[in-house]
Amino acid sequence: MRNMFKSTFTSDLDYNVFPKSPALVGIVLIYLATIFMPSSGGLSSREIIGLTIVMIFQLMIFLFSNKIFKNKYWLYFIVQGVITFDYAVIAPEGYKTILLGLIPLFVIQSMIVYTRALYVIVTAIYFYIIFSFTIIIISGWKELLGSLPLLVIITVALRIYSIIFFQQVKLRIQSQKISQELALAYEKVEELTLINERQRVARDLHDTLSQGIAGTIMQLDAVNANLNKNNVKRAQEIVQKAMDHARKTLADSRLVIDDLRSKSDEKLNFDEALRRERDSFKNVSDTSVTSNLILEAHIPVKTSKHILYIVREALNNIAKHAKAENAKVEVIENNNHIYINIIDDGVGFDVKLIDRLFGHYGILGMTERVKAIGGKIKIKSKRRLGTNISVIIPIEKGIDGEDE
């Protein structure tokens, strides 16, 4: 009930957001009606000039009220009330039209500027007293009894109109805010999309070019070591493997480029691809590797590609950094989940220092890929005790298609 009473006499919007043009047009129409309506009794030139000067003065006060009165609205309404009374002094025969038009406008304006209903009621009483006092002095009590109901009706009508107008303004402001929020959200989405795409390109470049070149370098180091030992035959074998590895890196790079350019519907033989990764590791490393691959369910292409990159990165890290004698790769599908375990008995590292390690982008890429397909990753490692990378990926969260 209290809120309904308050909403009847006040508006919940800032006065500064309301355009002054509707009130300005209303005042001008009231002025024209006073001059040209037959009920005005035919105003003299002196009265018309006087009304015009006072009207211009009143309009200036209305337009620049905030600068003149510094938001002292009570002073503003007192001045406007005095000016309104002056119309009766200037034109005793035509003042009533102006009073019937201006007083409801000022009452409605008080409903806009004040947030407390009591202030609005006091302002309305003030203008109604001016109206009543003016008519009693100039036209008498009988004229007041005939004009006061009309003033109330006009005030109520303007209030109904103002409520509708306020609602439209409020909806417009809300729509503008929503539009701005949508624009900001669009910019944010666009920014996140670019970041995501950059991360994807960085992962793909690391998982193809960087890893491929690193493998080739390790093989060339092995060639150099064998040549220094005059083991030419073994060096030639490794050179052949290095050439095959370089061709594979080039092919993978072309696939990444094609993937960036367009969507691919190419199906992947996941089990065979995993075995190729294992065999490639054997070709570039002296570490003995065993594998346990148990895959029966259909693995979506997106999930398959991420898993291949994860396994490849883990094996490359073993080949480059672990100095391990033995490694084990397990990829097991069970109960709609894929369990990946990659274990080595190498030198290990401090997991807490991953972010500080040079060339840690591979581990970062693995983490991003696991997250992209809704999985969980856990890395356990201790110096001189090896490393264990465990990944759990739900199959149902994989969808066919490429990364987004």
C-alpha cells in the first residue's frame, strides 16, 4: 500500500533522464491558447507583449533550473508560482487559461524531481492555493467553484499521461542498458574466441612442428654420436628413421593447416594412431616402452585427436627430459570413460615448479586439451623417482567435429 501511494505521487527515475521538450511544447501551446482563444476576451497588444515577456522569462527558468537553483527545487517552484500569479496581473481577462495549463504542469514536474510524496503534496497545495487566491481576488468565489474541478481533472489527466510516458522512458532506458550489455558481452565473447583460437593454434604448432623438429634433432644427435664411434651402419639406419619422422612431421603440419582452414570429416582409426605414436617414440628414444591399449567403444573424432596429442606430448617429454630406462603407456576404455596412464622411471621433476620450467608449454597444452574434452589430469613426479601422468576422460562429453 505504501509503495502504491508513493508511485502515485512520485517517479522512480532520475529527473535528468527526462526530456524537457514535452513540457516545453505544452507551455507554448498554453501560451498560444491564451492569446487566440475567444474565452480570453480579446487581449490588448500591451497584455500580449507582457504575457510574451513573462512567458519567455519563465521558459528560461524552466530550461536552466538546475544551473540557476542548483537543485533547490523548493525555491524553483516558489519562483514559478510567483511568475504564474503575474499572468493574472498582466491579463485579468485571459489569465485563467494559463493557470489551468501551467499549474498541472508544475505539479507533474514536482512528481518527477521529488522522491518523497510529502514534498509533492506540499508543492501541489502551494500551486492550488495560488490558483484559488488569484481567482478569488479577480473573479470571485463562484468562478473558483466552477474552475477548481476543471483544474483537478486536468491534473489527473496529465498524471495518467505522465505515468504512461514515464513507463515508456523507463523501458527505453532499460533497452539501452540491455543493448550496451549485449554489446559488451559480444566484445567479450569475441575476445575469448580470439584467445581460444590463439591457444588452439599454439597447441597445434607445439604438437606438430615443435615436437616433430625436437624428435628429428634427437635422431640427428644419435646419428652424430654413432658417426663419432665409426658406427656408420647404425647411423644410416637412424638417418632413414629421421627422414621418415621429418616426412610425418610435414604431413601432420599440413593436416593442422587444413584443419585451421576448414572443417574436416575425416574419420580416425584411433587404435592404429595410438600404436603409431608408440612406435614413433621407439624410433627416437632408447627408452624401453610397453603399452596396454584396450579400446572397444567408438571414440568421437574430437576426443580421439586430443588424446593422441596428449599421449604424444607425454612421450616426447620422456624422450627429451626424463632420461628413463623404462616407460609404460596405458589407454583403457571402461564404463564410458577413457583412463590414460603414462609412467616412466626417469629423473622426474618438482611439480610445483612446472610454471618456471623452460619449455613447459607442452604440459600446459596437455592440461588445456584435457579441459577441452571435460577430463581431469593429475601429474605426480619426484626427482629421481620418475613421473606418472593420469588422465580420465568421459566419452559421452566428446562430440564429433573439430575444436571450437
